[in-house]
Amino acid sequence: MKNADRSENFRAELLLLLVVLIWASNYPIAKFSIRQLDIFVFNAVRYIVAAALLFAIFWTTRADWVPVGPADRPRLLRAGLVAGVLYQIAFIVGLKLTTAGNSAVLLATAPLWTIAISARMHREPITRRVWIGMGLSLAGVVMIIVGSGRSLNVGGMEIFGDLICIAAAFLWAFNTNLQKPLLGRYSPLQLSLIMMSIGAVGLTLSAVPAAATMDWSAVEWPAWAGAIASGVLSIAVANLIWSTGVKRLGPGRTGSFGNLIPVVALIISYVTLGETLAPIQVAGAAVTIFGVWYARR
């Protein structure tokens, strides 16, 4: 039985590494699309695509639909609003108001928030090993950002963006923990479908003002293709796997994989864009990987 559990855990971790790859690759895709698409329209399009894809998967696989009890309806609504609407808006607005370096570091605190909230909400004991591992991985992320030459500023107008980025990191961690009790009653596919549908409605409403004034004829098909690809991979597939990881490994261990995203993004930029790697970035990547490995033991 223990061997079977280890095998399932290892499989879940491999899938989470795929999520890391998808989310790291999503940055250049999103950056390309929002050159022509308004950021709120971009978010609405990819959530609509994600909800439609998950519905198609649910329908074609004839998955069982568990009736949602009255007590779970507000919980599902809250989870969908936190993950699909509030986090997405906070992420975009925070990124716009502060520097890229500040946002990257502050958003990288999400795994630490995840284990802290998990200890509070689910009374899960957080070992010293996990705290040390998360601290090391966060330190590695800071080294990567510093080595990239992106500025880290304190004060000025950036402070508002910094606060919003911290709120975004907290919201993502909160979302990861909100899913745990729900995944005890609903499959990852059903939960993801419900949350994506709520996000699609909320983000579509938030995009109405921008859509009304946007020059639709100026948007070329590659921008639409980027938004669709982001919806399929980054939103639908990655969030479905993430929910599966939360169910199998718990919020803390699943959240730890988030710190690998800057490492993979660094490697992708080096291979595809020919960007140089500073020694401090290589060291930061090694520290981050070691921290995640240490935390998951």
C-alpha cells in the first residue's frame, strides 16, 4: 500500500513539474498577446476558452457529476471568485503598477503564504524542514531576480503595486487552501470546471468597459491564438493538474512547486532567446531547486 501511495505521489509531482513548465512558458505568450489585446479582454478570452474546454472534457468522458449541496454552494462561489477573478485582477494590476523585479519577488512568496494558511485553516503541522526549504527556495528566487538586472525599488508609486502583488500572492495561496476540503467531495475536473466557469463570468464582466472601446479590427490573429493557447494550457490544463496535486499532496507540498517557475523561465529564456546567465542566477536556480527538494522530503 505504501509503495502504491509513493507511486501516486511521484506521479502527481511529475505532473506538477509539467504545470511549472506551462506557467513558465505562459509569460512570453501572454506578453505577446497583450501587445494588441487589452489585459482584461485577454483574461476574459482565456477563461472562456478554459471553461469551454473543461466542459467538453467533462461531457465527452461522461464523468460523474456530484450534486452540489447547499452548504458547498457559497464555498464553491468563494473559491471561484478568489482564483478566477480577484487573483487575476490583482496580478495584472500589481504587475502594471510596480517593477518587474518587485512583482516577481513578491509573487514568489505565494508558497510561504500557502503553508502558513494551511497551518491555520486545516491545522496541518508545518515542520521546520518545510519552513527551511521554502525560505531557501525564496532566497534562490531573489538571487535570480537580482542577477537578471531587474530593479527592486522600495517606496514611491511602486509601493501601491507592491501591496497589490502581495495581495495577489496571498489570494493564490488562499485559493490553494480553499480547494482542499472541496476536493474531498468533488473531483478535480468538476471543481476546476465550476471555478473556471465562475472566473469566466466574472472576468467577462470586468472586461466589458475595455471591450467597448477596443479597436477589434487592429487585433491580428496571432494575438487571439496566444490568448487561446494560454486558456487551454495555462488555465484549463494547469489548474486541473494543480487541483489534482492539492488533493493528492496537500496545499503545502503542492505550493512548493511554484518557486520552480522562475528557474524554468530562466532556462527557457536562455535556450530560446539567447539571454545570458549571470553566476548569481545559476547559484539562485540551484538554491531554489534544493529548497523545493528539501521541503518535499
